[in-house]
Amino acid sequence: MEPEQQNGQAAREQLERVLSSSGFARNDRLSRFLRFVVERRLAGRDSEIKESLIAVEVFGRKPDYDPKQHSIVRTEAGRLRARLAEYYAGKGSGDPVVIELPKGGYTPAFRQPELAPQEQKLRSRRRWLAAALAGLAVLLAAAMGWWWVQRNRAPIAIAVLPLENLSHDPAYDYWADGLTDELIRNLSVIEGLAVRSRTSSFAMKGKPRDVRQAARQLEVDYILEGSVLPGAQELRVNAQLVRARDDSPVWSGRYERALTDVFAIQDEISRGIVNNLRLRLGRGRRRYEISAEAYDLYLRARALQIRLGIRGFARSIGPLEQVIATDPSFAPAYASLGTSYAVRSIQFAADHPPDERARMKAAAEKAAELDPLLPEAHEALALVYARDGQWEQSEKSFRRAIELDPNRSSTYANFATWVLWALGRNEEALRQLRAAERVDPLSPEVHASLALVLLSTGRYDEAAAHCAKISADNDKCLARARLGQGRIGDAIPLLANLPTLARDFEGRGLLGYAYARSGHSEEAEKMLTVSDHPNEQALIFAGLGDKDRTLEALERMTVLGPQRVGMYLNSPELALLRGDPRLKAFHKKVGLPE
């Protein structure tokens, strides 16, 4: 037996030894909990050892279980740790393997118990022999490591048995066969799944249903089976996923739809089943089937966003709408469209249709419906929630997007900028941005966001260093750092020479603020005579030290939404308002936490 197998076998034997003890035998809940985490750890499926999945699989909670709202898993984990400690302090003190549940997580660890002093001496004398074999051990470990990685990367083999037509009317066989075919096709574009072909699956049509035998014949780990009952007015579909090795149901679903549009219903039901299976099996990324024309449009839209930044998001909306018109099943296009609408709605007070918020919400929700494991879909939803001031839902969606793809720097940056910074949670925003910087150290967008948040915390020297990493067009960022450092004479020429000053209302406001701070009140007042933008006016009034008129300008900004107002309130230029008793009522009015 290989060493890896021996270790696994020892851990399994220890699990059964622990569960047979009186302390566990009396508590089915803790026994199920321990068995769940240990079996997945030994199977190399650590990614499934999550609080949300434990709540569903072990404690029978619904799939929409929210760990932040309910603490059953954390509570029971504490009891499980205490019960294990009690076992190893008593009956299990001489066991060869110790099973531990580390604090702060649910992935179990296995170790040998601490040795008595005499045994420690004996083992130390044997170490020289182990050292002599180290070279061979390294080679063996490398080979085993390669084998283990390949084994765990192996796709999950699954087959869809032909759905049964419960109406027993042959005229409706096409319904059952068509939906079976759709399920096979949709499952086949999921990475991590090896789906048996239509030919192999339909070879089982009409045969007695024995899941284990079918799984052996098709050489699969899971079987998806079910039935279709068409009627005059409605359609019923039942489906369940069965684990072949023990004939155990893993998931089941029931669907009832009005019988109006055959193809739309087939697509909706097959997509619902497939997405539920992806969530259940923990296998995520789809391989999208999209035409070359539509994909070319999508790449052009993404290039606009990358190359032009915020204004690029506004310009990408048209091409993205064309992608969706060409291929309405391409989830990344909906996600990108929802994000683009949200960014344009947040950043630009004008130049967008009045129903834009409804459009961005519909696009983000469609992306999540089509592909619930697409990180971009949850990021788009987060931006939509933030635009409407639904802060808790936004934070939850951002964290879900990060969980699905922890290497996507834009998610960290958007979370930090559009939620945490807008709410004044600057230190939390910095932690998210540091994470973004680790995965994408050369990103100008990440450095720009870091500079903004550092300015709000008064760390002007650090902010200036990040301003220098943005791009050649960093004068406004650097000018704000110079203002914070008290180097107003250096800031004014940087702002006055901005190539976009005529249309950059923030830049004009900052220039007026700088004039006021430098004692040139007349120049600042002169800029107010040509300004009708409240954000610009708020900055100039702040520079003049006029709290009342600064607040009046902010009142006129409320139409822009809580995000924009929150960002301005958190800016260093409006520091004169901090602590003003009127802010509490203003926060409530605009939709910001008090």
C-alpha cells in the first residue's frame, strides 16, 4: 500500500474509532459534522468544506443559508472541538492519530500524538537513517505529488439518463428526449465535468432503472435522472442527482411551468438544473459557446473599458448591447453591461437614459441567472446594489465574487472604492486594495484607488507615491497630495494646466479650493461665478472655510446618489465638516449610515 493510502486509511480508521465512542455516538449532529469534513479532506475536496455547504449538507439548512445571519455552523464547530478535546484527553489518549478542527476554519488536520520522552530519544537516534534515505524520498514524494495532483484534477464523470415520459403518450417523447439532450449539452460546457455523450446516455433508454449498474456501464461517478409530465396547460419536470457509489441522492429539483413556449421552457429548466448541479458539485467555470462575431464585439467592448477607464465603460454599452442581441445566452456580456451601466450612472449626472438603473439591474440579474458561479455577475450585482444604497447586499455580493475568483483585482478595487470608501470605512478599503495590489501590482486603477483612500486618511506622502504609478496623466492626483502636504504653490500649476480642466468639474473645483487655500479668495469666488455644478461648488466653499454653503452644495448633490456624496464627504478637502452635528441628519437623508 502506498504511503498516501496508508495515511488516508489510518485517518479513516481513526474517524470510525472516534465516532464509535460514547461521546459521539449519542450526538448524531456532531457525528455527521465530523464525518462530512473528514471524508472531504481525505478525498482532496477541501474546496467543499465551506460554512454554507456544511449548513446545507449537515444541518439541513436551505441553499440560500446566510452564514452572517445564522451561526449554527460556527456554534456546532465549537462544540465539536470541545468534544474532540474531551475524547483525546480520555479514551482516545493512546490513539495513533489525532483529528483536530483548527480554530477559524473547518478543514480538519491529522497528526500523531505527542510522544513520551523515552520514545522521543529513540526516534531521534533513528533520524540519521531517515536522512540517508532522504534523496529517494524526495523523488518518491515528487512522483506521488504529481499523481495526487492529477488525480484531484480529474474531472467528475457524470451521465444523464434519458428522462422518463410519465404521460406514456408517445407523442410527448420528444419533450423528454429534447430536455435530456439540452441537459447533456449544457453540462458538457462546464469545466471539471466529463459528461457522457448523447449516444451513450440514450443507449439506456427504456431499460430498467438501476443507478449503480448504469453507472458501472457508463463508468461515471454521478447519474442525473428524472421524469417529464407534459399536460394540456403545464409541464412538470422532476430531476435528481445520485452518487453512484452508494446510490445516495445528492440533489433534487422540481419544476412546474406553463406550457406556452416549448423551447424557452426547455432552456429555462435545463439551465436551472445545470446551475444547481454546478453549485452542488463545486465545479464552476463554463466554456461558453459563442459566435465569432459576438465574441469580437465583446472583446472590443472590454478593450474600451481597459483602455479608457471610466469613460470607456460608458462607451462600451453600445457594443455590449449588440453582443446580447447576437447571443442572449452569453452571461459575461450581461455582467459587463450591468457594470458599465452602474459605473456610468454613478459617475455621470447627465448623458444617460432615465431608465438606466432598471437596465443595469436587469442586466446584472440576468448574468447571475445564466451563470451563478460567474464572479463578474456577482460584481455587477454588487455595483447595482451600491448604486441604490443597499450596502449590506452589495457587500455580500462583492465578497461572493471574491470567493469565486480571489485573483481578480478589479473586484477588490471596486469593493474598496464604491462601498467601503464611500461609507468612510477607510482602513477596510485599504485592506481590500492591498489585496488587489498583491494580485495585480502594476494596475493603474488599483494605484489610483489606493491614492484616493490614502488621501482620505491623511497619508499624503504614501498617496503621492501611488499617484506616480498611475500613468503620465496623474497631475490631478499629485496635486491633491500636494494640497494635503501643504504645498499649495506646487498644486496650483498642476491643476491649472490640466488638459481636461474645461470639462473636469472636480478639477475646476480643486483649483478653486487651492486658490482659496492660498489666500486668493477673489480667484476662488470668480470660479464660483462660472460654476453651476454642486460638487465643484462644495470644494470651493470648503476652501473658503464656509461650512454653511459647503453643506448647501452637498444638499444639491443628493440627486447623484449616496455613493457620490459619500465619496465627497470622505475627501480630505471637506475635512472642515467632520464633527458637524448637521451631518447626522444629512447622512440619513442621502442614504448613508449615520
